[in-house]
Amino acid sequence: MTKSAKQSIRVITIDGPSGSGKSTAARKLAQRLGFAHLDTGAMYRAVTFQALRQGLNLRDSAELINLTKQIDLDLVPTAHGTEVTICGQDVTELIRTVEVTENAHFIASRRGVRDEMVKRQRKLARKLAPLVAEGRDQGTVVFPHAQLKFFLDADPATRARRRYQQLQSSGENVTYEQILSGIQTRDARDSTRSTAPLEVPPGAIIVDTTNMSVEKMVDELARHVQRILSTLEQRQSKQ
Ligand code: C5P
């Protein structure tokens, strides 16, 4: 399947809310197919982290757009996943804090910032393809012509539990209730913002991961990849 997937598919998108399993699914599906993995949430997080570090005014659009244009941000594939660097400094862990998570909406809601991000993401895709791109707007805005689009979801309690476990293991001091309420606030913000709101992309396959193990989730996505490949092959053989 891998060779044929690499030849026939350029971009697979995975969108969904936080804790839906999309990062794990994107990383593992990419590994299985031999595709690159583009974590666009990490890009929004990196800009947020840098804006906080420079003490920028998070309500000043011009400052944030300027930062997004200038930032020397790189996503480096490694054996353990994607390493995120700013000016060569590894910030992979630093961008996962609660502080960055809670302030990312200042960055993600600015049209000018998003326009710049879309440019960067398409440029990265030209370099990295074939790839699995994950985020909130990958199938709707960034890659509307992707051959395969997924939208992952899970009930809020499950998503909060997953985030809680992640943050516990990285030593963050937060309660489950705080996480659940943060998830509800971010869901509302992500889906009601005027620029590129989180929504199911046209033609996307919706996968409810609430009761799925990681393995089952990745198997399910891979099954759809296989199905699309068979359809593409049938079409080609008729031509
Ligand atoms: O997915 P993750 O939690 O890492 O995303 C970090 C932040 O970036 C979230 O606030 C999310 O709304 C935003 N984001 C976005 N568009 C994307 C990816 C992430 O607005 N394509």
C-alpha cells in the first residue's frame, strides 16, 4: 500500500478539536504510509510562545502579523516525531504549556496571521509532500483539494481526560475540571471565530474516536486510505 499511496496521494488532511486524537492519528498514519507529518497547531503555538517571550501586546494585530512574517520557525522531522525550532532553538516542549495553550487564540483568530500561516503551510507541503496535515482548517482552507480529508471528534469528557493525562505526564499542575472548562471555551472560540472557524470540511470522513484505542483509530483511517486508493486505481485502469 505504501508505494501506491505515495504515488497517488499528495495530501491527507486531519482536522478536529483539541483532544480528538488528531495529532496522534496524524503522526501514526504518516509513519505507516511513509508520509511527512505537518502539525499546524505547533506553528500557532510557536508564534504564541514567541509573542509571549518577546512581551508583545497580544491584542495588537500589526505586531502579531509582523512576528508571523519574520519568525525563523522550522518543523524538523526526527525519529521521535516533529521537532519545532525557533532560530534553531528546540522549543518542542516549551510550546505545550498551559500558558501557550490559553493564549494561542490571540494568534489563531487574526486574519493576517492566518493568511501568513496558510502561505507557510502550503510552501512546506510543496517541500514535504506526500504528507498528512493536521489542524483546524486544513481541509477547509489550506488544502481544500486534498484527496482525502478526515474530521476527528470525541465527546468533551473523553477529550479532557486525554489532555489531562498528557499534561500530568509532562508535570503540569492542572485539574481535570480546569482542562474540561478550557476545552469547552476553546471549542466555542474555535468554532465561532470569523476567520477559518473549525468546521467539518466538505467531503470529509467523520471519525468519532470516543471509544477507540489509538491502534483502532489509525487502522480505521488506514482502511479509508486503502479504499480511496482502490477507487483511484480503478479509475486509472478505465482510462
Ligand atoms: O492543535 P493544537 O491544540 O496544538 O492547536 C493550538 C492552537 O492553534 C489552538 O488554539 C487552535 O485553535 C489553533 N490552530 C488553528 N488552526 C490550525 C491549527 C491550530 O487555529 N490549523
